[in-house]
Amino acid sequence: MSERQPKGELCVRTLAMPGDTNPNGDIFGGWVLSQMDIAGGIYSGKRCQGRTVTVAVDSMTFHRPVLVGDVVCGYCETVKEGNTSLAVKIEAWVIRRNETERTIVTEGVFTYVAVDENRKPRSIDSSEND
């Protein structure tokens, strides 16, 4: 089967609730974006072994709406890594109510920067911090 599958590490899973909807009854795109950013923050913090901050949303594509009752899953993988920054491809997939298959709804590339306790950029590799 050549159907697309999620790529990367599952970093967040949450339920889309009625309070997250727009006037049309669909989940707000901004809510989806925030869940993706949470997933990317978890992923980048793990990779950078410490605090990271979001500095850019480099691209964002909304393929399908998220509906109330959908289980939203955020998958992350590194696209590019620099000295202090990490570009992360984040895919949002949903499992619709009464279904078992995942459907991609949104994807984007977010950039995170590793920062120290003073919120200044630091090297991603802890060995370079010694």
C-alpha cells in the first residue's frame, strides 16, 4: 500500500474539543498551529537537551479541517540543524471519531533556537558547551 504514513516521532496527542471551534464549527487553525508548536517544543527541547524558543514558522499547509472529537497527533522530525537552531518538520494527523486510520490535516516547518538560562542562543551540542 502506498498510502502516506506519519513521519517522525510522536510528540503530542490531544483531543479537539468544542471550545476550540470557530463560528463554522471547525477547530480554529490557530489552535492546530499551537498544538504543533507544543509538539515541536517538546521535540526540540529533547534534541537540544534544554530550553528552546520558537523563532519562525517557515511554512504551513492546511490540508483538511480538524473536527470536534478528533484525536490530534503531532509528529516531528529534524529537517535541518545548525549550531544554535533546529528546523523541524511537524505533521498533524487526526484519528476521526469512530475511525482507526490516521489522516494528515496540517504540516509545517518550524524553527527553534536553543537558549541558555539568560535566553541567549547557545550551541545545540552540549559537548560544545564544555
